[in-house]
Amino acid sequence: MLSDIEIAHAATVRPAREIAEEIGLEPDEVEPNGRHKAKVTLKVLDRLKDRPNGKYVLVTAITPTPLGEGKTLTSVGLGQALRATGRSAFTCIRQPSLGPVFGIKGGAAGGGYSQVVPMEDINLHLTGDVHAITAAHNLCAAFIDNHIFHGNELGIDPHAVTWPRVLDISDRSLRNVVIGLGGRTDGDPRETHFEITVASELMAILALAEDLQDLRARIGRVVVARTHDGAPVTAEDLKVAGAMTVLMKETIKPNLMQDLEGGPVFVHAGPFANIAHGNSSIVADRIALKLADYVVTEAGFGADMGAEKFVNIKCRESGLAPDAAVLVCTVRALKAHSGRFDVKPGRPLDPAMMTEDLDALEAGMPNLVRQIENVRSFGIPVVVAINEFSTDTPAEHALIAEHARAAGAHSVVSHRLHAEGGAGGVDLAEAVVAACEQPSTLQFTYSESLPMRERIAAIATQIYGASGVDFSFEASRSMERISAIGLCDLPVCMAKTHLSLSHDPKLKGAPTGWRLPVRDVRISAGAGFVYVLCGDIMTMPGLPGHPAGEHIDIDADGNVVGLS
């Protein structure tokens, strides 16, 4: 089979304006960015405000391996499959970060014959949204140090600056840095750190903002430091919020692209799912729901991560409720959850993982069961989608189906979206359509009236399966500070490893008898949540021994090669 990029290069990519016209957008609602991608203005929502919404489908997954299990592939392919059955469908996904593209994971445009094109555009600069966020974030950081240098009228405590610098490249050497070295004219020396851009609060804000005015208001509320008296200092206090919004003003418009079969795709916002809330934008979903009968939106990583935040953060903000969810799984990931295999990116899989092994599959099944239970706890009918590999056997798929149905899945379907595109997922599409007709009532994991500790504990015990939570001294002190400024009733955004239901990536399956360590709690007042650092989670990833970027190059004709 051809590589992903070879398939993408062989595709006939339609002009973005042609896609826009086909789905019912008017010319003044579309701003082309090159030939094959475009920005869509939010005024379409005013024009279509009285049109009923289509069905809303969430795609999530079991706990993945470092290799990924095809969740974006399934999201894109499901949109293609729904259109193959004669329905109108729209897919909404996040914009990939350059960190993983050149690091461990590679690209995130789907795969095989179910991907977004042009795949170079989505995986690289797209329309520049991430760069605009980087510039806006770092402008604020520069204003903070400049304010301190020029007399510090606000009384900022240099040791209580909470706004780092950002860069959309994985670089562990920037996790902890000292700035202001060289002399008095070079600023005041202090310790700070870098985070990856997609972990910036500005990225989370973009995904949750309702419009440009809401974006401006949220940026103004961002807490960037504390004074010597412990009072919060905001971007508005620094008089930089307006300039930050100017740098980001085009980012609020979703990016219109297409899948390999010419169907519409919004690629918009890209908050990390193991650090931030891991979902694409509310505005993209809202526009798509007015334009299509079915909207497929993807949440990052496993159901304990992206789907939990989709419900408890994104749905709280948007007021939207999904009609059904698709839970992606693979035979190889469930075998990995047996704990009998060591899966590492860049290394060949253990041959035993690619031969029939029902015992290993059975041993890893508790993860599937737990994640089905997680999705059902949100009141959403769930369809289990088995991403089929050539080394799978019918007996393995039958065993997965047996356990999934026993756990309460509405249906279980194997698909060949990678090899066959939309035609390979027609059965999955029909199962999703049927699930969307089932009654559902969205249920949140916790009430906002609960104390912050209890909200964190609810997620840890009910979603992750922890026996309890251990708060560090620093976390307790942070929660006291958050309460003191009246922001203690915000939703909770958990930052933990995506490779385990627990905080420890080595704990596979559905571990029990463990406690969740919370080392800090930080405020994201602009985004409208507090985020909770669990275990050793890093907000700036590092590159692996052999980064994916080693294989990326350009040929004599200017075509990108090696991107996958």
C-alpha cells in the first residue's frame, strides 16, 4: 500500500471555494487562503441561526499506545462513510502541533484513504493560527518583563510570574531557563520556563471563544502574575490584551479543508489533550452543525482525557450535547494493555502482538470496558469501532465485540477506513446513525457547586478508577490562592499522561488500588477553568532519540516527502 503522503499527493484536491459553495456557504462568508483552504467567517452563524442543528457525533478512544490507534483516521473516514450512504456530513478536528509532527507521533491528518488534504498544509503551518498564538503569548511575556524593568508600577512579584514563553516545537532544554542575563540593560534576571504553544492558555481560549468579542474579553481575564501582596495581575492590567487580540483576530475563523473524497472538514484550534482540554473549537462545531446532517468531532487521546474534557468543559461552555459517541480501539492496543508487551515509537512491534493471542487480548480488555463505562457515564450511546489491521483475526474481533456489548456498547463494528476510505466504513456509519436515534441526556461528572477538591476527586475516582487523591502542599496552597480571588467554582482541566488511566504510563489496562498525586493547580481564568497537574506531566515535550523530523525532506520538485 502507498504511504500516507503518496496517497495524499495522488489525490485530486478541489478548490476550497467549490467545497464552500457545495455546502451552502455564501461568497462573502469564505476567505480563501491559497487554492485549497479557506477561512470561514462567523457571520454565517447569524444567517443560519434559525436552521436546526444536525446530529453531533463525538469520536474518542480507549487508552492509546504511543503509536496512536487511528482516532483521527476514524473521524475523517466516518465523515466519508456517512456521505457514502447519502447523508451530508462535516468533520471537525484539531490542528496538529509541530512538536509531535517532528517528534514522536508524526502527522495528524488521518491516514491511508481517510485523511485530510493537502496533508502538508494541515500538518505544517496551515493558515498561521498557531504562529499567531505564539506571537500573542510571547508579546504578553515581553510586556511583563518590560513592566518590571520600567519601575513595576503594578508591584508584580518577579517570583510569582506565571506566564511563560511558548514555542511550537518539542524542546526539553527550554523547560527551565534563566532570562535577563548580561547586565542591567538586558532586563532583570529571573527563572522562567517554556511550554509548547498548544499548551498555551490562548489556544484553549481560541477553542472555547464564541466570537471575536468573547476572545478579546477572555484574553483580558488571563492571569499572568501576582503582586507582592498576592493580588492577581491580568493581561488587561498590563494593557496588552488588545494587542494580543489583534495578533489573533484571524484565528477565530475556522479553517475549511477537505478529505480525500472531497467532503468538508474544519481544522480549527489545537489544545493538547493531556495538558489542555484537547478539543477543536466550539465555533467550528456550531457552523458545521448548521451546514450538515451529521457532524463528526474528535476529542484527543482516550475517553478519560479528551472526552471527559469535551463533556465537562466544552459542552458546558457551548450548551451542545452529542447524540452519540464512537470509541476507537485496536487489537494491538488491547494486547499492549495486558502489560505483556513493551510498545515504543520507532521500534518494531513484538511479533507476538501480530499473531493471534486471545489470552493477551483478554488481559487487556478491562481498558476497553472502563472506557465504554466512562462514555456511558456521560449519558451518550457508544459505538465501538475496531480499526482493522491485516494481522488481526476474526476470533480477536469477536472477543472484543463480546466484551464491548457486555459493557453496554450500543453496537460494535470493524472497519477498513484506512484501506478503503468511506466505502470501508459504511457499516460503521449505519451503526452511528442508529445510535444517534437512541435517547440520550448529557450528564456531567461533577456539579460546579462542589468544592474544587471534590471536583478533582470525582474525575479521579469515577473516570480514572483511582481510590483517592493526594494533594501536595503546593497544590493545596494554589487552591487557597484561587479561592481567595473568587475563581474556585470553575470547571477542572486535568493534565496527566495519556498512556494510562492513571498518572503513571507504566500502569496498563484499568489499574485499581492506586491514588492520584496532584502536584499543582493553576488558574486559566481566560479559558474559564483550573488545570490540575498530576504526576510528572510535562508542559514542554522532548524529542525522542530518532525524531520523525529525521525522515522529512523536500524533493527536486518541491514536494514534501517523509511526512506521515
